[in-house]
Amino acid sequence: MTTIPALLDHLVLATPDLAATVEDFARRTGVTPAPGGVHVGLGTRNRLVALGGASYLEIIGPDPEQAAYKGPRPFDVDLLTGPRTVTWAIAPPDLDAAVEAARSQGYDPGDVRAMSRRRPDGTLLEWRLTDGETAHPSGLVPFLIDWGTTIHPSASGLPATPLLALSARAPDPDGIRPLLTAVGTTLDLTTGPVGFSFTVDSPRGPVTFS
């Protein structure tokens, strides 16, 4: 039986063309992702869909209104040839304690830093997350996030496509599992090229994305 990973906060579906990926998602599911917000100074924006419980899907891509942005964009969206699920996030009860616990087990998820963005209605969202070069490069080990006193994105009236299954592939699954344990979660892993697969329920039936 496939289970949803413990502490799942959100999945990250990165794309070089946000509008086209949102249109494809809407066509396949019958549900149109809601505008999330702009990552000012990072060159990206996102659209969101609730996945059930306190979790959601983030579709992130270049922001056309930040065309002058020249630096690398989050998740290397500029380098992608098409949409791809690149990583995921978990929300431990105590972010700082979870980081220290992971380090004590031999895995460093990275330093904690603060971020923010504004929703289309002007509401400021602020959160803290692990974001560092020490994180596992495959994206299969989640980054950690803490929304603090901010209203969680999944609780802001998003359209919903409930998550039915989440799995991933890795050339060496046994090398990934201890790292997942170190951050306090699990993931259904099989052997193969690095990649994710998730299935959501929708008005048009179950739909699988990778």
C-alpha cells in the first residue's frame, strides 16, 4: 500500500514555462492552479493546488515580469527542457531541532534562512527553510520548512486535487533511505534514474505527473 510521506508540506513541480504547465495541469485534471505569488529578486513566480491535509503542489517557473533578472533562478528553471518534479518539502514540528537531529545522524540538510512573498491579495507570507549546498543533490531528500505564524498556503482556499500516491526512483535507494530517516520522513523508493512520480485525484479521475 502506498502511503503519503510523514510531515509532507509540498511538492515542487518546476517548469521553464509556467503558463504552459498550468494550462496542461488544468487540461488534464479539470482544476486550474491558483496564483501563488512572486519571488521578488529571484526571478520566479508560482501557482498552487491543495493536495489534501496541510500539503500542496507548487508549480514554479520564470516570472515574465522579472525578465531583466540575470542570476540563476530557483530549481534551475532556466535550464529545464520541460516540467519536472524536482524536490519536496516537509514541515517538522521544530525546524531547528530537526536540523540538529539530522546532523547528529550524519546528514546536514543545510542552514536555515528566511524567505517571503506576497500573495496576489497583498498578504505577506513569511517562512524559514533549509537551503544550502549540503543538501542532497538528487532532490529526493526533502528540504525542511517552517511557516511560523503565517497562514499555511493549503489553508488559503486553494483549488484541490487530493494526493493519492507519491514515489520516487534512485540509482541507489538504500543510500537515500537513511537520509530520509535522518530528517524524520519516508518515501516510496525504487531503483532507476532519479525522478519522482505523483498521482492526484481530480474531476477527471486520477492523473499522474512526474
